[in-house]
Amino acid sequence: MSKETILIIDDESSIRSSLKGILEDEGYVVATVSTGEEGLEALKTQNIDLVLLDIWLPKMNGIDVLKKIKALDESPQVVMISGHGTIETAVLATKLGAHDFLEKPLSLEKVILTVGNALRQKKLEEENIQLRERLKIPSYLVGCSRQLEKLKREIEAAALSPGRVLISGENGTGKELVARLIHQQSPRREKKFVEVNCSAVPDGMMESELFGYVKGAFPQAYRDKKGKLLLANQGTLFMDEIGDLSPNIQPKLLRAIEERSFEPLGSFERVFFDARIIATTSRNLRELVSAGRFREDLFFKLNVIPIAIPPLRERVEDIPVLIDHFLKHFAGEYGKKPKTIRPEAVEAFMKYVWPGNVSELMNVIERFVIMVEEDEITSTHLALLVETREFEYGSGFFETNSLEQAKRQFEKRLIHSALLRQNWDISRVAAALRIEEAELRQKIKDLNITFAP
């Protein structure tokens, strides 16, 4: 684990020197500056865990520096130091976010105790944040298939390595869960897991999102902002849907990875970082490279450890286990008695192609728990979760503007009805409709025929 870093801001060289020696003897990394302005600059380019801040400084005083520190997106713990402080000043500093207050002349034992307490408090706060994040997302993979067991082994191997990871898989397969599991099992698990969704952030904002900016970099930059790369320092940066990253940002990310540093927008000073990057994609990056839409050198940098998550239709033996898991999960969430499910309904689930993968299955089970009043789910309940109105002639079927759209609606209704009659048995439905199984599966996908809308 990396050593904690302390910044001393004091205009007395003797105080800086003595504190630096004491704290380095305790195993901390220590940086020192003599003014508040220098301290704020240091916080832009270094990951600081604790600041020892003198109240009486030239130009900007310690209280003003404290206010600016606490306005940062990620602020360190602050312990104030004063040679002639008052109770009012101490109370004000505490209200502004200071952890504690030290009076000069400094006591060696008091300094060590206060520093230790402040850093422990910071660690507890970070652990609470991480715990809340972990509770939002399961910490395990559900299933018993050979493919899932292989995936678990790949996660364990990737977690022990410092290499960058590229996770590929269809939508709904659980790429974020796999990324979190890698982080939680890695030596970086006590540090942050920082997310950035490359498909959700507008192109014009992605550079500042990743690299941050300094005050005045553009008209709306009223204060400094740390980018995700620096926020994830010593932890993990999770880049979701990396294939959607703007071509303008790709070379900048590549350079940052290669040099382990970058320049925030509006700054000419390089910031060094140590964040492990785990990226995901639902698109074929090799095809994007061939089409000139994704840099080949960036692809190779990210693809150090490739992990491919199989779609649910390729591990159907996991479906009964997932059904049971989600039935219990949502029963608990909604305060209901856990339901059971009939074998023929499970069989229908196993024959369905699941274009939305585990996410779709979870959505369907949640609807069952909410909508089905009986204690047992049967195959007759499958139709309850379909938006039948879109298939009915009376709801606009004859009002469509094109023949092609009408044909599509009719085909969707016909195939869906056949699937319900045959309990989602693809081979029997294909035979009844006199088409090949592969063609039927493709039509189910193209027409978006699902258990639920």
C-alpha cells in the first residue's frame, strides 16, 4: 500500500523542517511550502491526504486557504496550526471543515497523535463511501455454468495483476459488475473506483471530465476541477463503453497512459497519476480500428488483459439459478413472500434468446414479483408481461403510414403469438412458421420481441 502524503504549509522554516523530520520518521511522505498560494498549487498536482496549515501566513491567511481547500472536489483532511490562536478562531476553523487545531509550541506526541487520528478519520470516510457504492451492486456472480466459472477465474487472475483490462460483452451481460469485482479483489481495493461513461459525456466535455481544468481555462471555469484520472489516483478508473470515446480525446488518453501524466485544461504543468484503467465495450473495437474510428495503439494499450463475458443464451444452465436469485432478491426488496416458478415456465425462460441478457432477465423477474398475485408463477403468466396493445389492430395498426411498418407489426405479432403457444421452443416455432431456426432468432432480435416491453 502506498504511503500517506502530508503537506505542511507554514512560513517558519524551522517549523517546516522539524515537522517534516518527525513525520518522515513515522513513515509518511512529506511536502512543505511557505505560503498558502504555494500550498494550493501543490494540491492541484499532488494527491495529498492531510494538510498541516498555519493560520498566520503572509498574503493569504490560513482561514482563507482552508476555505479554498474545502471547496475542492476532493479535499484532504486539514489540521490548523497557530502560535496565538483563540477559541473563536478554532471554532471557525472547525466549522469550515478543519479536523483539529494544534497550538505552538508543538508537542511531538500531540502532533503524531493528531495526524494519526486525522488520517484514520479520512480513511473511515472513504471506506463508508466505498461501502455504500458496493451495497448498490452485487459483489458476486450468480450461476453454475462452465463459462461462468471460467469468467470467475479470469477475474481473480486479472485482480492480482496491475495490467489494464478490457471487458467486452453485449449490453446487459454485467460488464460493470466484472470491473468492480476486479477492483474489489485487487491491491487497490481500499482506494477509489471512479466511473466515467464514454457514451454519456458529450464530446465537448470529455477532456475536462478526464483531465480536469484550472480556473480561467474557459469562461465557465470559475474554480479548479480535478479530472477523473486524478480522482482515481492509486485506485481504479472505470471507462464504460470506451468504443464511444471521441477520436479527439483518444490520442490525449493514449499519451496520458504512456507518460502516466497529463496537463489539465488551461495548465502547462504536468500532473502525474497512478490509476489502473478498466475499460468496457459492447462494440467490436477491432472493427472500429479497421474503420479508422478507434486508434489501434490505444486499443493495444487498453487490451493488456482481455475478458469476454458470454451472453446469457450461451450459458442457459445459469438461468434457473438467476431466476431463483432474483425472485428472492425482489421479494425482499418489495416486502413480499418469495414466489416459486413452475418447471414449464423455467423451460420457457431457458428457450428464450434474451437479447438484453441478465439485465433483461432481472427486469422480467421484477415485473413478475410486482404483477403476479399468485404464489406460483406458471407459463400462463408469461403473456401478462407483454404489452399486448402494440399488437392489437385497434390501437393504430391500420393507421400506420407505411406498408413496411404494417408488415413489421404483423410479423412481430405473429411470431410472438407462436412463441407463447409453443412455450418459447425455438425449434418448434421455426418448424411451425416454416423458417430456419437461425432466421427466427434473428427476427426475434430485429423485431425486439421480448417477454416484457
